[in-house]
Amino acid sequence: MANDKEPTVIKKYANRRLYHTGTSSYVTLEDLAGLVRGGEDFVVYDAKSGDDITRSVLAQIIFDEEAKDGQNLLPIAFLRQLIRFYGDSMQALVPRYLEFSMDHLTKDQNQFREQMGKAFGGAAFGGGGALDAIQAQTRANMAMFTEAFRVFNPFAAAAAAKAKEEGAAGAAKGDDLGDLKRELNEMRDRLDKLAKTK
């Protein structure tokens, strides 16, 4: 949903007001949420320091949406697991995995909506079929991410080449790759458990 044009600049002032430079008007977080839903990219800068504060503003929008009745999108188990990843050895992989999964989900959202409609049968959320469909989609996303990581991982080819050239020394480097694979498998297991607890 990325646009070719430059993102809109929003400035946040000390009085917490947000100024849309494109329309020369003040906006609210709800207005910014509408821009996101409409596919418009924007960046938010602190008007005084010039710092990019887009991430914290987007997080605030999510926080506000989660606070609304019936708007909960993030399961408690997911939030707890996400907090656990901070400072964990898997922290570097989590943003890429989440971005990859959301990108894949966005691309396949129509197919996913059809699957969910069939699973729910037009009824309220619930039932084993719906949960099975969600888990299957999560597993498919994880498999695609793992394959993409394997294919685009420059360290795998380098480790294999060094193992042939350097014998035992190369094998030790291969152990590093084994550690990375083990960590990736641990993340997959954690995500599978997370999907099952939902």
C-alpha cells in the first residue's frame, strides 16, 4: 500500500497538537488513523527538535484503538510475548518477521477474508474451524518467512564455502549458523504456542 509520492509531513508541537503541513491544518490522532487506513504515508516530526517521532505516534494510535470497546486487535498473550522479546536474542528478528507476516497478510487479505467467512459460516467469531484457519495461516506465514530468510541469508552460503575450504575451522563457523537456525526454530515454536493460546 506504499505510495510513490513523498510521505506527508506532520509536526507535533509542545502543546501536543499535530499540524498537517499538506493541508495547513491541525489534526487529531483519529485523523492520522484515517490517513493510515486510506493508505497515505506520513512522518511525524517534533516541531522543536526535528526528531522523527513517527513510531511513537503510530504506537499511540494503536493504544487508543485498543482502548476502545470491541476494538481489541492485539491478544494479551501476544502483547506479553512481544514484551518478552525486548532484550532477548531474538529481538533483531522479530521486527522483520512481523513486517513480513503483515505484508503477506495484507497481500492475501481477500483470500483470507473468504477463508474466515467460510470458517465462521457467517456466525459470530468462535468455533474450531476459525481457529484452525488462523493457525494454518500463521504456520504458512512462518514457513514463508523461514524460507525467505534461508534464501536471502548471505551467511549460509559463506559458511558453507568456508566449511569446504577450512575444514574444522569452517565447521566451527557452521556452528554459528546452527545457532542461528536453532534460534529461528525457537521463535517458530514460540509463535506456534502463541497461536495455540489465542
